[in-house]
Amino acid sequence: MTVDLHAVATAPKMKFSAHYKKMLPYITPYYYRAIFAVALSIPIGALDAVIAWALKPYMDIVLVDKSAQSPAIIPLVIVLFTVFQGGLTYLSTYMNSWVGMKITQDVKRDLYKKLLLLEPSFFDKNDSGLIIQRFSTDADTACTGLLDNVRLFTSRVFSSISLICVLFYNSWQLALIAIVVLGGALAPLANIRKMIKNLVQEQVKENGTILTKYNETYAGNKTIASYNLKEKMYEQYDVVLRRLFRLGIKMVQKTAWLTPMMHVMSAIGVGAVIGYGSYLIVNGTITSGNFVSFITALIMLYNPIKNIGKSVNAVQVSFLAIERISEILEVQPEIQNKEKAQELKEVKKEIKFKDVYFEYEKDVPVLKNINLNIKAGTTVALVGNSGGGKSTIVNLLPRFYDIKSGEISIDGKNIQDLTLESLREQIAVVFQDNFLFGGTIRDNLLVGNPNATEEELHKAIKMACLDEFVAEQEKGLDTDIGERGTLLSGGQRQRLSIARAFVKNAPIVVLDEATSALDNKSEAVVQKAIENLMKERTVFVIAHRLSTIQNADMIVVINDGQVVEKGTHQELLEKENGAYKALYTAQFK
């Protein structure tokens, strides 16, 4: 079943050990650097206690006893420790960023490999924005975000531990009061993941929708302008933003109370400590230096304790991203090579469709009982009503989709028993909606065959009627065509796609409305070039212009997912009340 990213996002909770195991293969190459980066956080946090600890001797010696004995040493020690701490912080940040970016790159590589393996039905079902969110943004959140927050979390934990040691050093009685109060403040953190999980998943989905809107606006800018859709597009975008705002506010409502709650609990603790501490000073149990040092440590402790809450929240968000990444990496493509799949090296005999049934959605048949026998080296034209299943038939041949039942075979070998790479290597396709890559004309031609010679490239350009256009360009084949070929006209894009198929020089050629964007003059020339290409090749042609397929060896009429007629042009015209004759008469009356 095709993966639905919306559904994948609702997987059950993973334990911490499971998160670690999932990320371990990516951490291992940088293990020592990662440990070093996190380990640096320990002294960084622990050094926070120096200032609080140093205040006791300073208060007792200088302010209480009025002694001037080495009064400058303590401030100097504080400054030196702070400089040292700052250097460690820089080194920790640098190492953490280096490791985080390396791990993120490795995760993104694996996610992109997985994306390239997924079948077209996956892209049919999932929005582009959600795909970008899940395959790219999640990696940043999971890796760089996790390491950053683990570093901060470690630093704050050891800062808290060192400050708590200062508390006990000055007064164990007051320290117990502070620990009880702070323990109560940290208790709600245990449920933070449960509180935010669903909200985070919803935010991922809506952020994906936002990215989709940007993609649609970029790709459909002319349509938006010509149909005056600016207001409508803005309203749709605004609705998503408002949903994101509501989700953001819910997140604030569920988590923002933690900080003020900790603030109140800390204030209660400070108040209790001041009250009981005054009693201990009067009784002589502790000195004024002990008390000042204790209060300073307690106030300093408030900051890391408060930020531990934020770090726990951020770490949980990273854990959720790791879960989403793990789910995707574990997905197995529906269409993949079988064990011991065979190589298809040539096409000599025939291509056969036997009792083929196909559906995009369960129990909604698109093709029903398709039976075709196409001899190698012949041309078959598929015609019929729009949406009848013509393009679907040719999409099944390179296994963009797998059939529900029946069999498609090449030279007697079921295509599901062939390797995908060798099968697709034998097929050159010119789609109805052609996709060109950003770069130059040469770059797009070499997609067909990276080893093509200059002579082969120019021959393909000439056969596709692009030679005059290329000759007019200052850079020739090295002319930039823009993203998706936006600097070319529709006809030029179509012809470049045809040229790319010529360069591939595959024994099977699929032309899905390959001449639809050409004017009559260009169509006539390209049709001659296509006829040259058809020699000793098996060609599938889908066309609405029946004038372009009259010389086909076999014409197959597909209506509503079924073969209703097949034969040569002349044979089909001789059928009274035939479906092909009706189409032909309608076009040429």
C-alpha cells in the first residue's frame, strides 16, 4: 500500500534507547567528536558554581571580618574562570555544530535516496510541501536540533548539580528545602511529550501545506495571473497561517505555564530559605558568608532549572522528528527488484499484455482485461476518449505502477521478474507533461546517455527540429534553459524532450502526445524524424491527432479502460459504426 505521510506521522511512542539506536549508525562515524562536544558541556555547566562558592570567603573575610587580606584574588579568580568557561563554550559550540551538520547531511542523503526509490503513486498521494517537510526539515530538527539541545541540557544539568553542591556545602538544612521545592517544579516535565506530540504532528502537516502553497505559486504563476487568482491564493494561504497560529497558541498554552510555574516555585523556595536562613544565622549555625553564597547559588540555580524545561521540550520535539525519520527510512518501496531478478539486455520478439487489470484506488478499476501482442520493431498507436487509460497502459510498461492482475511480458519474461534498472534502460519516454532539469541544453540531452558524443547530440537536435534554435544561441548546446526549462517556449521544451529520447537510443520508445506542442510545420518535420527513429524499434504512440498515427502497424482504441478495437488505419475505417471511424470522422469532417 502506498505510504501516506499524514498517516505515518501518528506512529506509537519510541523509548529513549530506541531513539539512540536509530541515530547510532549516523553518530558512529563522528562518535568521539560528539562525545567530546557533549563532554565539554560538563565543565561549562559546573563552572557556574565558582562565583557562588567564592562569595563565602569573600563575605566572611572582607565584609564581615573587615580583613584586606588578598581581597583582589577572589574577583580575579572569578574573572579567570569566566574567561575559561567562555573559551570552552566556544569550542563546544563549534564541535557540536560540526558534528550536527555532518550527521544532518548523512541523514538527508539517506532520506533523499529513499525518496528516489519511492514509486510515482507515493508522489500522487503526498503534497510536495509535506514531502519537503518530512524529508528535509525533519532532519535539521532531529540532528542539529537534538545535539544543540543535548549540549544545552547537559550544561544546565551539571550547572544545577554544581550549584546544588554549593547549597549543601553552605547549609544542608537550607539545601533540603531548596531541593524539595525545585523537585516539585520539575515534576510536570515528565509528561511534556504527551502534551505536545499531537500538536507537533499537526504543525508538521500545516508547515508542509505552507511549502506546497509556495511551490504552487512558483509553478503556477502564469495561471494565477491569467485567472486573477491572487485573492483566492492569498485567502487559502491565510487560512493555513491562521491554523498554524492556533496550533502555536495551543503549544504556548500547554507549555508556557512551565516557566512561570518554576518562577513561582523558585520564589517560594527563596522565601523559605531566607526565613529559615535568618534563624540559622542568629543561632550561629551558618555564617553570613554561607548565607550569601547559598542565596546566590540558589538564584543562579533558577536559570538552568528554568531552561532545563525548555531543553526538555526541544529535545522531545527532536525525538518526534527522529520517529518520523525512522518511519520513512523503514518504508519499503512497493515497486522494487525481486530476488534474483534478471537483466533485460535487448528486445527481440514481442511485448505482451495478458488479461491486465489495474486500479489506482482500491476497487476502482482503470484498466480491464487488456490483451495486446506487439511484435518487436512495430509501432502501436493508442487512441480513444480522454481518461480512457491510454497513458496508464504505457506507464505500466516501465513499472511506474504495478498491475493488479494479469501479466506484462517482454520476450516471454514477466517485467516483474526483471530488474527495474535494466527494464527502464530499454525504454525511452517522452511524456505529455515534459520535465526538464535546470541547466543547459547539453545537460538535458546527456540525461538520455551520459556518454553520448558531440555528433550524437547534434544529430538528436536536428532530428527534433531544434538545430536552428541552437544555432541561433551564442552558447549553442551550453545555453541555459532555466529551472524546468522556463526560458524555452512550450514547443521548444517538447522538442528537447524528444531529442533527449533520441539520445537514449532505446529499443522501446513511448511517445505520449509527443507532438502536441508543435505547429504544423514543425510537426511534419518531427514526424519524419520520428519515423526514422521507429526503424527497428518498438514504438508506443499516444495521440489525439489521428493524422500522425495513420502509418502505425496497429492502432488500438481504448475507451473506458477497455480495448474496443484494434487493427490498421484502413481496417478500422472499413468498420461500420466503429469507434475509430467515429473519431476519424469527427476530426476530419
